[in-house]
Amino acid sequence: AQTGESAGSLALIGSLRDFIFHLTQILAGFAVRKLGYVRMMAAGMLSLVASLLLDSIAPGTRWLFISYSLLSGISLSMLMTPAIAVLYEHLRGNQLAIAVHLASSGLGAGGLLVNPLMHYSLLEFGWRETQRLCAATCAMVLAASLLGLWWSTRARPSSRVTGVGAPPLKRSLSSALKEHGQDLLHPLSELNFVLLCAAFFFFFCGCTVPYTHLVFYARDVQGYEDAPQMMSRMGAASMLGSLAFGFVSGYCRASVVFVIVITIQSVALICLPYCHDAVELEAFSRLFGTFAGIRLGIQSLVVAEFFGADRVAHLYGLANLPMSLGSLVGPAVVGAIYDATGSYTLAFWGVGMQMLLAIP
């Protein structure tokens, strides 16, 4: 509201950021072993801080498409890819499963803590000053994380992916694309990987819908005044779900758990049109958020189960292509159906049923 732009324009900026984030993870997952964990995370940190500072001086929406959508989307992929890949490089078995879910729970914890603080800061200081505060906070937090990553990998100088042991930067980027460029898309010739990508596409068409439409549906359609706070509570449920499941995930097949997550989130979306009062809406947000937390950790574990831990960085990055398309198409189609019919019922039914196509 403080930018003076329409809600549709601002929603497009956010959706495009998510699309670019998933899309650039394709290259990030392929390049992380050549560039090195520490180098890629350092580049992501600097890029994210720069994007937040540029946001604070952006004169209009057109600039936000560059600073927020493009730059921050690329930054997030360079931060998350090494954070996930380093776990598969150094951990195995139950330790790996627990670590992946603990790392994923950080997203829920961030949503729980950041959303209220951002809301308060926006009211007190305005969005431009809030972006500057976010830049300073991210710089300190990510610098500490980067130091921890360097410290934990420094004892493995022979590793081919640590910041110290990685090949020279110029050699890393040019050689990776020249000598191994064909390997980037080679997994798309594997039938099992193509089927997994199709499952991710159908699933992401629906699993990202509540993050775009739930607040509007609860507040403007059902008249629930406390709807904006549902996202924070969903983030808390996501954190708890990821933490709780992290300690038992080592005893379950990741693919079986993924099927359970798909089923429950699909049924929840199909039932959402029948949620009218505060109790029902809050129950949905907590249920969906809990299994969203499990989903965040289980995705890479599914790739590891089918194709091996050594291929996770590359294949999980490549799998972000159908994820990005699904997250871009799903919310947009739901919005179009609502605009055409004036009701979310058909839209929620449709994406819920489509998510079930990911199970086979």
C-alpha cells in the first residue's frame, strides 16, 4: 500500500521472485561443486544485501522488478543451494535426515519471527527504512552463517567443493559450462527423473496457492479480520512440523512420506472452501503449515533416495524448473478462476485434485 501500486502488480513482483529463485537453482545446483560452497554463499549474501538496499531507493515498481524480483531471486538460490548441498557432502544416514529437516525448520522460524517484526517496522518507519534495516540484519546473520560454513568445512582441504579447495573462480565458471555444459540437462533424458519432475510440477501448482490466496480468501471472502496473522502461525506450524519429523525421518522412506504430504495437503485444499469461521480457517493454516514444513525437508531426500546423495545438488537444482513453473502457474490460474467466477470453490477444488496427480 505504501508503494502506491496495485495489489496485482505487487503480487506479480513476489511471484516473479519465487519463479526466478527456482529457475536459477538449476544453474546454482550444477555450479556449486565447481564454484565452492563458501564462494557461492558469499556471493549470495552480497547480492541479497545489495537487492534490499536497492529496494529502499527504488523509484517505482519497474525498478522493484529488477532489485526485488530478479536480484533477490538469484541471491536466494545462491544462498540455499550450498546450504542444502553441503549437508549431503558431509553427512549420511540419520544425521543427514535430521540435519536437512533442522535446516528446513529455519524457514518456518524466520517466517514466525520476521513477519511480526516487518509489520511493526512498516507501520513505524515505512517500507524504505524497513528495507534498510533488513539489509543490515541480513548482513550480520548471513555473515555469521558464512563464517560457520567456512569453519565447518575448513578441516577438509581435499574436498572439491569447499571454499578453500575449490578451483579458481574464472576456471570454475568457464570450464563448468564449456566442458560439462551437456551434463546440465542430461538427466532430462532419464525417464525416472522426468516422472519425478512431473510430480513436482503438479504438486507445486497447488502447494504454493495458500501463500498467495489464503489471506485474501479468509479476510475478504470469509470476513476473518485476523487473517494476516495466519501466515505467521502457518510459519510456526511449518517450523514445528519440520523439527518434529526430522527426528523420525531417518526411519521412513522419503518417497512414502512425500506421498503422505501430497495426499494431506491436497485434501486440505479441496476442503478449504468449506472453512468459513475462524476455528476452521486456523485449523487449515496449521495443518497445511505443518506438512509444508515436512515437505521442505523431504524434497531433496526424495531425490537422494532415487538417484543417490552425490547427485542431489545437480538434480535437485534441475528439479526446480518444474517447481518454478508450478509455483508460477498454480496461483495465477486460481486467481483467474476467482476473477471469472467470483468464487474460490472451483479453483481450490481444481488445484487440490491436480496435486493428487503427483502421487502416481
